[in-house]
Amino acid sequence: MANGKLIIFSAPSGSGKTTIVKHLLKIFSNDLEFSISATSREKRGQEENGKDYYYLTTEEFKSKILANEFLEWEEVYAGVHYGTLRSEVDRIWAKGKHVIFDIDVEGGLNLKKQFGDKALAVFVMPPSIKILEERLNSRSTDSPESIARRVEKAEKELKTADLFDVFILNEILEDALLKAEKIVSDFISK
């Protein structure tokens, strides 16, 4: 797709980016498709391979790195890799749709750097670190150690918000959803 665009939603874990992206996929179902990331981490809860992530072993992930199959990748935590497969973006563009991402901050910035004006980088800002921690605890999917690690990472990631094209404060979900709809609509109609 010559006019294919990338819409990148990044945020610290627990900020609400997944909720916003799922909403946008319903609203813009004819225009957008979700880019499924690859990861070497274990599945959580009811997650499914090929729907939530492409689950790879560490060896498979490293093999794809060596074969240059990722647009971006990183080792987010020791032994836990995440990345965007080139084939995933190509697959979506071949369908005539724009790609929407729910991706961590570093990955989002890497994609924006590669695709420039073809990409819109949106940072989802939590109301506070305390509320972010409460959201992570309420999920009941992570250990206390994992949550502590995520909160520590979030404090660093919040300092990168000004590197994104735009940010959305997710304090009142309905307001954040409306702002996201407007931002995406304006971008894909250009």
C-alpha cells in the first residue's frame, strides 16, 4: 500500500493504550488493522498466539533478529524480547489498511524514527504513577515484583512524552477515547 500509514500508541504499561487501541479498531474497522507484536515472554491469562502476540522461544526470536525480520525489537526485561515483524506491516498494507500499534515507548520511538511522516506517534499519559500502579495491581496478571519493575520503567518512560507527535491524558476514559478518535481521523484523512 503506497499510502499506508502507521499509527503508534505507546505508553507505560497500565496507562490504557490497549483499551484505546481496541476502541479505535472498532470505530475505524475499515481503515485500521492491529499489528501483532512478537514476544519471547510467556502467555498471560487468556492471551492467544497470533491474536495477542506471536509467541516465540528466545531462540526463535534471536534467529529472526539475525535474519533481519524485525522493523524494531528490544530486550525489554532480562530474557524477555518484544518486536515488530516486517511481515506483519506488509501483510496489513497489502490489505489496503493502515497499521495501528499498541507498543512500548522505545519501540514506538524506533518506528517513528524509521517511518517519519508516514507514522503518527501518540503517547498515552496516565494521570499519575500512583494510579498507574493501582491499574497494574487490579489486572491481577503480574507478580508484585513485575509490577514494581513496570512502575520503575514507567517513571523513566514518562520523561519521553515530548518526543511523540501528540499525547493523550487518560484520566477520564471517555475523553481520552474521543481525543484519540479525532487524532486518528485527522491523520488518516490527510
